[in-house]
Amino acid sequence: MKIAVIGSGYVGLVTGTCLAETGNEVVCIDIDKSKVQKLSMGEVPIYEPHLDILFDRNIKAGRLKFTTSLKEGLEHGEVIFLALPTPEEEDGSADLSYVLGVAEDIGKLLNEYKVIVDKSTVPVGTAEKVRDTIAKYATCDFDVVSNPEFLREGFAVDDFLKPERIVVGSSSDRAIELMKKLYKPFVRSGNPIIVMDEKSAELTKYAANSFLATKITFMNEIANYCEKVGADIDKVRIGIGTDSRIGKRFLFPGIGYGGSCFPKDVKALHKSGKNSQYDFKILDAVIRVNDSQKIALLPKINTYFNNNLSNKTFAIWGLAFKPETDDIREAPALYLIDELLKEGAKIKAFDPEAMKNVAHKYGDKIDLVTTMYEAVQNADALIICTEWSIFRTPDFNKIKEGLKTPLIFDGRNLYDIVDIEKEEISYFSIGRKDIKL
Ligand code: UDX
């Protein structure tokens, strides 16, 4: 099939590349000229495992092309994906100006039947707004479909190629048939293409992300309570996760969720509720608990150092909001670093992928070092903020040799308490007993 993808950001690139991989002819459109130039030369601007291999293969095969011309893209595609940003407004709602701006441009250019597919995460009712906007100008028939993405950063290619489900929101049989044809190669395993109305499809995305954020936040509260009463969150997690109604995944406590999706989507759903006179009390609590969880290690650090962090040096392992990404948006590490800097501490940080993005944000306010062991040299303590695999089995002797005193604050519970007890290190984690030498 012939496909156009408008917006060559994270979702647009993964969507375009993966659709090309199954033999479709894909044209990606972006307004950023230099980005389009680089993409056309095979440069992938984001870190996403496996994307580069597929990208290279499909560009070489001539199935994946880039342009700044919306007209060219529209003429090419029978299905037009919108993968545009919906940034958070100051009041938490989603800014639809990119989506509706492009809808207007599409309306003005449209002269034959096309299916316009909304991949961006958008509030309930957006498909209707997109349809109305296009209809104001268009002189031909068209359909609008809501088709939310469920791509995890770090696993986006796999999630796209082997989705657990595909949600298609549309009331047009013609559009539904086209979408089914397009996605057929991705659901050979028998996973479903779930067809529903547009509004339910739009809400499915928000409900999924908000549910997962709530699940994590609930565990974070149970972990905080474990600390008060001397219970162990690891044991509680396994105890409840073996109940198939609860499930084992997304029960890992830590210093909160971050990233480009959960924080934005939970706030947007909360705000959408308000706009419809519905008060999502549970989401309000999730937002507040997660905000305080991002700095949950701070009171422990302050207690250890008698509220005097000035001129203390902290090694930070992990800056990205989660492993396998260079994304630092809403990363808990950065909230903690900001608080430590405010209290006069010095920071020596290491992350396998996110250093470039962090350097951009902090300049010379923090020290970025090239290895995890360099970070601990002469530091007063090690703080772990992201669960990269490389941090899971470190050489504890090297850590102890580097640190002034053997002391770890672990925001991701990377080590078993029994293992750490053998290492003779003071160790503070989330929802488990403290080890104080
Ligand atoms: C998420 C959704 O999973 C994806 O379906 C959606 O389309 C986009 O948003 P992503 O933001 O890439 O994907 O990350 P995810 O792996 O879901 O993790 C989100 C956050 O939750 C991270 O900060 C992670 O550290 C945190 N998390 C996750 C926990 O704190 N505990 C857990 O048990 C799981």
C-alpha cells in the first residue's frame, strides 16, 4: 500500500519504518528541512534499538522516503498517518494546534478519497475535530480513523511489529477494511485488531497509560508504607503478582514514573475529565504521589548526612527516565539532581545513552563522566536512578575503592538485600530495610 506519515518524530519514524518493512511504500513528511535531509541520508536522530537496521534496509530498498512537502506526501498516500506532537499546555491539557493545523492544510490540498489516521495521543473528540476541520475545506470524500500507538521506548520496533493488539476507531467500513489490510502482516500470531468507535479508541490510549501509571504509583505507596512498618516490598510484590488478576508486570517500585507519555497522559486525562465536569480523584492522587516519589531518596540522603549536603559529592548512575533510551523527559534523576544542587551538593553523573541530552540541559552545573566507576571516585555516596542492565552486577570492590565511604542510595531496588549485606556497604532502597554499617 502507499502510505504517508506526517511528523517524523519518535512515533512517526517507528510507524513509517515498520510499515515499510512489510513492503508498503512510505513517504514521511516533516517541516524541519535539516531533519528531512539527514533522514534521507539514512541518519536516525533518536536512539531506539533495532530501528537503525530496519531504517537503513528500507531506505536502500526505496520503500522509505522523506520530504518537507505535504502536497507530495498527500498525493502519494492512500492512508495518511498523523504522528504529530500534542505537548502539554500549562493547565495539563493536550495542545492540539499541530494536529488541527495540519488537518486544515490537508483539507485545502485534498482532492481524492484518503483515510486520515490519528496516531498521536489525543483527547476524546479529537477525531471529530479533525474531521470537521478537514471538511471545512475538502472537496472530496475522506475518512478519519483513531489508531492509538502503544509503543514503549526501547521496545518500540518490537511493539510495532508484534503488537498485543491494534485498536482501530472508525465508523466507516471502507476505512476499517483498509486498516485491516494494512495491519494484517502484524497480527499473524492471532492477536486482535479491535474495532470500535473513535471516541472509545481515543480513550483506550489514555486509560491504558493512566492505569499503568496508577499501578506503579499504588506499588510506590505500598513500598513507602513497607518502610514505616518494616515489611519488604519485594516479598509483597511477588506475593500479589502471582495472582493472575493482578499480574507480575508494572509492579516495580522506585523513584516514580517519567518519560514523554505517562506524566503527560495522566495529566491530560485528568484535565479532560474536568472539562467534562468529571473529577478524576484517583488521577489527581497519582499525579501528586508521583511528584513526591521522584524525590523519595532525598529525605533518606538528608537524614544520613544530618541535613548538610553542601559540598558533598554524589555519583549518579542513570539519567534517562528508564533504561534503553536516551530520553530524559520527566526523568526522576533530574528532579533529584535539581534538589541536590539546591542544597549545595556536587554531582558526578553517568548514563550509557542520555549524557548528550543532559549536557545540553545542565551545561557545567554537573560533572558528566565517561564511565560508571569514574563517577564514584571520591564521591560521598552513589545514587542509582535508572535500572540499566550494566548497573545490575557491578564490581562492588571498585565502588568501595572509589567512594569515600561505602554508601549507596538505590532508587530502583537493583540489588537483593541478602547480597548487599555481604558486601559491607550502607544501602538504602525503596520499601525495604535499610542497611547501615
Ligand atoms: C509507555 C507505555 O508503556 C506505552 O504503551 C505508551 O504508548 C507510551 O508510554 P514508555 O513511556 O516508553 O511507554 O515507558 P514504560 O516502559 O511504560 O515505563 C514508563 C515509566 O514507568 C518509566 O519511568 C519506568 O521507569 C516506570 N516504571 C515502569 C516503574 O516505575 N515501575 C514499573 O514496574 C514499570
